[in-house]
Amino acid sequence: MRKIRAVVYGVGRMGSISTRLMLEHGVEIVGAISQSPQKVGRDLGDVAGLGFQTNVTVERDAEAVLSQLRPDIAIVTVSSYLADMYEHLHRCADHGVNAITLAEEAFYPWRTSPRMTAALDALAKERGVTLTGSGQQDVYWMNLVSLMMGTSHRIDSVVGRVSWNVDDYGPEVAKDQRVGDTLEQFEGFLSRGDRPPTFGRNTLDALVAGTGLRVSAIENHTRPETATTELYSSTLDLRIPAGEVIGFTDIDTIRTVEGPVFTFEMTGSVYAEGQRDVNEWDIHGEPELSVVNPVLNTQMTTCTSMVNRIPDVLNAPPGYVTVDRLPQLKYRAFPLGSYVEAG
Amino acid sequence: MRKIRAVVYGVGRMGSISTRLMLEHGVEIVGAISQSPQKVGRDLGDVAGLGFQTNVTVERDAEAVLSQLRPDIAIVTVSSYLADMYEHLHRCADHGVNAITLAEEAFYPWRTSPRMTAALDALAKERGVTLTGSGQQDVYWMNLVSLMMGTSHRIDSVVGRVSWNVDDYGPEVAKDQRVGDTLEQFEGFLSRGDRPPTFGRNTLDALVAGTGLRVSAIENHTRPETATTELYSSTLDLRIPAGEVIGFTDIDTIRTVEGPVFTFEMTGSVYAEGQRDVNEWDIHGEPELSVVNPVLNTQMTTCTSMVNRIPDVLNAPPGYVTVDRLPQLKYRAFPLGSYVEAG
């Protein structure tokens, strides 16, 4: 059995959880990269809160780490959007390192950032490596829905509703979700018109692409979510007074030439006490279908999905390979290296 | 695009629904087979309650239909168990006809009927055709669970609970579920010890096989379900007095050498008014996971799963190919023939 050698590229909340999951699945962590002065130079075990030393020091120079260590794969958790992710994924590919990321746009960036995706795809093919986006999208927002759709005779519409807690994903995501904005600031953010794609958009793009249906229209509506009483954001260490922004809800819709309409309503916000994650999908048509996850830990399954995908990425052909081209995600009862094909 | 030519092999409740689904998905029905004197000689459209004529006459002689018509595939809905199904699947393969069936044991018969399965596999390979079992098991009892398991870091146990209405599946299934037995008759049925495998057993066999875990023990407990007030079975046209058997619940458990335990509790019974189908799965471990179908029409999705699988069967390599070796089931937005690969 081959032992997978991995670099943790970004040691925030998601990178830290994923580090533990990989270690417990027999992955050898050979390096770690962070831009944070509070993390560089410390042991990865300390930074990730593992409770033990890993003898891997967090380093700042990504180029040096990748070129010197030549890992099998980098686990990249630094940003949500392809404009920010481009340099990191490019760097991995350029150094002949496969990469998997949680970046939401990276899940299916073909339609929202076609030129950057094509450039990464070409470089990855040239260097013989695979770049893939996974995360909560992979199973809960796409493959679970796609699988249920496989039991439809006729689909009229697909309607998804999701909620997740911004405090589970670190300050970068909380800022992207406009936590702490006044309503005026939020209006300004929306009206500037330079917003990156919504997470729902990329998910629906993947879902619709898998059906072969032709897109006829794309719509997005966004509403701010505001605190009804004062709420505390732990990841930002910020008290948000009643009336100010704790996140927002995107409602993305894709209409198709053939008829079926896909709608995805996603709320990412600071949670009130007792509030729980939501993942609910209705598939209207013949027959009526629905699927729900009554017990849901989006923070964890965001990471488990990515980590369990590692063997699929290593087994995939070179290029920018979105998960619609990978096998159905499987439970990894044995060390991840045992799922990697020879050669 | 190739037009798929199909024979409906068994024109009961499931075969009738599947006939309509296939016609609406552009499949050409070229023949129909039944052993029932009430059905032979009539137009398939009348027998299946389609409301129109198909110009296909239901015939009795399966050998003649298969050898003369040489269809691409037979949709076989005649029995639940491989001992009964063997001759039908053998006949299809022998005549060079691919076959897909709802027979519960046929879903994954490698462990419960290994010799018959191996014989069918060898014949299918020799004749260059594929034999596959699908039905509700395919997505709702196996792939949905397997997919969710793909987001587990560590599984301690998997617990499924299912309920379906025997009246949805015709008299053959209702008799197999012992509807109308006295408790004494039911005890006799259990104690004879010649019971065919439970539906849950074959489902768990497929689920566990997909994980690579090694089976250490297999357990089955069965309890009769009895009417609390008089109930009416429409498929048997039978009134069942309070205290008599309306079906039963199987609790199947597979233990593994590595630790995870799989339990599947399935109830098939005559429903009281307002009773609904159930499909609920909990995956205990890290993290805790669960998935539920709040809206569920087992009768329909049993048929849609099989019909949507037809292209996968035609694209598969020859042999007895269980669904763990087929691609993830997909929605068929276009005629089924358009999903069949050339060559």
C-alpha cells in the first residue's frame, strides 16, 4: 500500500479539522503553509489544536514547500472564489502537485470563471496532475440531489434549502458573508455589482450540467439576514446588535430550455442558540420526491467529503476534474492510501 | 439515436407501471409475456391499464417471444427470489437478451444464491448480455446510504428503517408477506426454516460489499405484524380480522470483523388509512449522520429506478452485473435510447 504524502495549504478552521481527519486515515502530512504571522514557524499540531506535535512546521513560502517536498496532494483551504484561488491552484499544478480544495466556486467553475478554469485545466494536463473542488457541495448539495433525481420519471422543478453557521468556517468566510455590516453597507455591497458568484450558483451549474438540460436563464436574489436580538460571532469575536447583518440568503434559480427549474435557497449566518443546520430538497414532478438530513454537521461533512475524495483525485485523469466526473464518494474504512490505484 | 426495443416479462402491477414509464421515455415495447389466463391474448395497453392500445399482444410462450423478437432488453417482474427467477433470467440470457429485474434477491444474490448467480453470470458472459437487479433497493436502500457513508470519518453502525405497503405490489408479494395468515400459520412459516433470503439481507450484502469490510456474523429476527382493527388488502381482496397477520418486519444485522454493524429493519404490511412509506437511515460514528425521505412513493420509485437503469444495463459489460458496478443512477431527461453508448 502506498502512503499518501500531503501538504496542508491553509491552516484555518477547515484545514485544521482536515489535518486530523487525514492523520487518522493514514495520510502522511509532510508540510503546511499559512500566511498568518500567528501561525508561521509553529508546529502544525499546535496550530491545528491536535493536542500533539506533528514535527511539521507551518511555513510561509508556498513555492518552497511545494517544490522541495513534492507531495502527492495539497489540501487547499484559503478562499472561496476562483479569482483568489487561481494563484494557489496554479502554483500546485505548476509544481506537479495534485490539489483538492473546499473553495466554493472551485466546485464547478466552468461557467462562472471559464477562462481561469480552462487555464488551470490546461496547466494541470501539461503537468500530469488533477485539480478538484469538493466540500459540502459534493454530496449534500449535488450528488445526493442528483441521485434522488435518478428516481424521477419527470422533473418539473428542484428546490433546495440550506442553512449553515458562518461561525463554523473562520473569519474569511464570515467577512464574505458580510457579518457585522449595517443594512446600508450591505445594500452598497449588493449594488456595487462586482460580487463573485454565489455558492448556490456553482452548485446548480454542476447539478444542471449533469442532466444534459440546456440553461435558458439564471437568476439570483439576495436578502440580508439581520439579528432580531444581539448575537455574538465567535469567529470574528464580534457582538452584532439587533437590526444589523448576521449573514445573508441567496436564492439562485436556473431555468432550462426543456422545462425543469432548479432553485437553491442558501442561508449562511451567525446562529442564534439552538439553531441547526438545514439541508432539504424537494423534487417536484412524477413522482413527488424529497430528501432531508435531520442530523447534520456541515462543518464536519465539509471536511470529511474533501478528505474522503483524496483517493479519487489521485486516481483521476489529469486536468481540472469536477466531481461530476469522479466516482460516487465512498466511505474509507481503511487508510486512504489503500484506495489509490497503482501506477 | 438508437431506439431501445423492450419486452415486458410479467405484466402485474410493477410491469404495468413500468410499461407506461418506458413508453413515455421513448422505449419501443415489442412484446409482453404473462402466465395469467386473464391476460394472455389481450392488448398490453388494456392489461396494463394504459387507456390506449399498444398493438402488442400479451403472450404465454416466453421462449417464442424472446427468440422471435430479439429485443434489446427484458423487464422481468415475476417473482422476488432467485430460485424462482433463475429460469427466467437464464432464458433471457440464453436468447441473447439483456434483462433487468425488480426481484429483491436478484439485487445482490452473490452471497445468498452463489451457485445460481455464478451460473447466470457465466451464461450471460458467454452470450454477451447483462443481467441486473434494481428497484427500490438501488437508490433508497443502498446507494443513498452508501453516498451518505461517503461523508463519514468513522462509522460505528448503520441503522435503516423502511416500511412499504404490500398492497402496492400485487398478490404474489402479498402472499410472500404472509398477509392473511393466522399467528399459528406464521409461526409455522418461520419454524420451517426453508425461508428464502429477506429483502434486507441482500440489500445489506450489497452495502457491506461496497465498503470492503469483512462479514463476521449475520443475524435475522422476524416478527409478524398483526391488524389492530380489521384491515382490507386490496391486492388480495381480503378482509383481515384484528389479530391476524398483515405482513411482517425483518430485522437483519451484519456484523463486520473491523467493527461497523449494519442493521436494517423492514416492514412490509397492509396499511391502515393514512399510513405512509418510510425510509430513514442513521449512520452513527463521527460525525453523526442521518437521511430521511419525508415524501416517498415506494411503488413508483421501485419502477422509476428500474426503468432509469435500462441504459446502464445496456452500456455495462456482459455478466451478472450488480448495481454496485454501475454508474450512479441519473435522471433521464431525454429518451432512454439517447443514453445508450454506440457499439
